[in-house]
Amino acid sequence: MKNLISFVNNLLSYIGHKRVWYIFNPFYRLIPAGYLKNENLDIVFEKVYGCRKFRTSLRYSLKILKDNIHGCLLRAYIYLSHNIKNKNKNKTCIIHGTLNQDTHILIQSWLLNNKDIENHLLNNHDYVWRDFADKIKKQNKNLQYIIFPLFSPTEEELLLLKKNNRIVVNLHTSFSFILFLTLLAKHTVAVIKSFFYLKRLDYFIAYIASIFNPRFIMSILIYKQFKTMIKKTYVVLLPWENHPEQKAICAAFREGGSTVYGYTHAGTNSVISLNKVENKIYENAYPEKLFIHSRDIFKASSYVGWKKEHLVYIKSQRFLARSPNDFLGKVFLPYSVDGSLWFLKKIKKMINDGKICVKEIKIHPSFVHNEDIKALIKEISFDDKATNVIIYGFTTVVLEALESGCSVVQYVENSVGIVDEITFPSIKKEEIADGVYRLSLHEGKKGNLVNYHEGKELIDYICF
């Protein structure tokens, strides 16, 4: 294990920037079992990513490679089109807005769609942080949002957000051909070396795929631009999902002396996605404290590099307790247009074959205005007597539904999204068909998935 850790560090040094490969690599989820010191993690890794089923993992890696190359070419095309249209104005700018000198706390969030802008600005409503902004104002502290739109905002929308004190990180119209070619040249040799060391074709393809992921380039651009913007220290609060863009923000601000906290606002099918590398090289890429509202995730986080003194168990800031009626008879679609369309066709066929009945389809908020999804839903027959809770993949809805007392029927593809028992020992999992699982809470484990009521709130720990 020590030899492997040494190899990874040498690999990082070889490519010229010790932080780049891990901090900004969007395929971090395939790396951790190689150099985190815990037997349980290897077991989790195999269960979640199907490493014992070599063909499944290889096929998944090839799909990622294809998607990333397509995404990289598409991003380059959008970048060129945008700059030709706008006469190359702000062609290297990925962050729009100004860090105010009188700001005390910066909070990162997302805008799900264009309609979300008005709600965010007029009502100061944020789906992650809820009333947290109001609590900050009561302490007479100034707050600014760092916003990641999950769509490409227009020039008018960008201007509106900037006028309302938002810092917008626009990932959709920024690119760097020079940076891409530099990374490709540096990493290709290193990745080929890694193949001869690891002797895993699926890992090798996954690493190659990460180079072509636009998020790799975007994260480095974010890191560099924030470094030039930071003139004072702040308290920074991130809805922590271990994304490369979040690591870029974390590294930039911590290196500038700011305090950075993370909050695990969403569920995760496996604690692997929260992994933290135990190496001082990467220390600034992670929050100083990680706030967690799930007792199961809190316990499991120590398996993936988080020391207990850096973890804080709190009452949920984002979620409120819900009744079974919020879930019964409903199908919950994933954060993916293609996945939603595929699953809707599957649901429609099962309904027509008389295998299931459904009362309502819940679309992910990012896609509520997608015409293809809405058109397909119109073709589905609904039944008010339906009681199943059906979910494709994994979302936090799984945890919320189980906490409400419902059982959940979960569909997964290629082992992606399977709930692992090490992360969630409170969940009972039963495979009822190929790729289909029935999930329920073990007796006496209510409250272990989401803490709605106990203990201190997030605001009680934020110090200025």
C-alpha cells in the first residue's frame, strides 16, 4: 500500500502540478480504493462499481470515454460560437461578478433552470440552504452567493444576477484550447505509466476519459480566476459533493486564508463519493469541517479519509420531515434527460403490461420544462390507487422516503446507484429482479438517514 501511495505521489509530481490530477480530476470516484487505507473501502468499491464484474466496469469506462470526448468537442464548439457572436468579449472569463469587500460569508449553490432566477432573486429562496440567508442577516453579516447555473444563461441573465450581488460561475461558454492541449500532453504519458502499474484496462480508460472531461479544464480556470479575485478572508460554505469545481473553490480560498466549511446537503449511494485523500498536498482542496445530517454517512465517512475531529453531526439544514403521502404512488426521475426518457419508456411499458400502477411522475427540477419528458408523461396512464415508490438510480428522495416510513423500489443500471450496506447499514436491501431492489429501513433505525429534529443547527457552528 505504501508503494502505491508513493507511486501516485510520484505520478502527480511528474505531471508538473501536484494538485492538478486529484483536485481537478472529475473522475476521482474511480481512484480512491487504490490508495485509501481501509479494507471496508475496497469492499464498498467492488460493490458500487462492479469491479469484480470486469466487463461491466470496462463497458462503463468506455461509455464515459465516449461521452467525455463528445462533451469536450461540444464545449469547444460552444466556446468558439459564443466568442464569435460576442466578438471575443470576456473569452477567458468563467466567473462573472465581484467579491465584495464588506461580504462576510460566501455560499455556493446552483440555479436549476431559467425560471429559478426570479425565485432566487425576488424571494431569496435557495433550494439547498432554505432560510440560512435570513439567519445570517439576523447576525448583521453580509452574504454573497456563488452561483453555478445548470444551464447556459443569456447575457441579460448574467447581468441581472451580477446586479443582484451574485457571483456567477458559467461553465457553459468557457474553454481553453491551450490548457486542454497542455493537460493532454502532460497526462497522456502519466496515464500510460499508470496502466502498466495498475494493470486494469477499465481504470486506464477511465483515466484517459477524465482528460477529455470539460470539468477538468473548467476547474483549473475557476481556481486560477478566484486566486486573482481574492483580496481578503471570508467564511465560505459549500454544499459538499466533492466535485472538482468545489475543490477548486476550496483550494483557492483556503490558500488565501479563508475558512471553508462543507455541508453534505444531498444523499449519496456510497460514501466513496466523499473520499478525502490523506496527504498534505491536497489538504486545502477539502473543507476544514464537514457538516453531516445523516448518522449513517457520518459514521461511514471515517472509512474514506475523514478524521472524526473534522466531522460535525447536525440537524438537517435543507430537508424537512415529510409524510408518506409525499412519496406513495410516485415515480421519481433522475438528474439526466436521457436517463429520464429511458426510464419513462420502461415505466410506460410496465404499466401497459399491468405489472405496476403509478399515480404521479416527479421530474427532477432541472428538467421540469423539458418538452420531450413532458410529452412522454402525457402518454402514461395514471392510477390514484397506486402505492409503490419507484426511483431510478439514487437520489436523496430514497432517504427521505425511507425516513417517512415508505419502502422503495429502486431500478439501477450497470450497478451504478446501488446502495451499499457499509455506507447505509440502516437500509435493508432485497434484490427482487435483475437490477431492481426493494429498500426499507431496518427496525429501530429511523432517524439514521436524515436527522430532522435532533441537536444543533448549521448556523450554530458558523463563526466569523
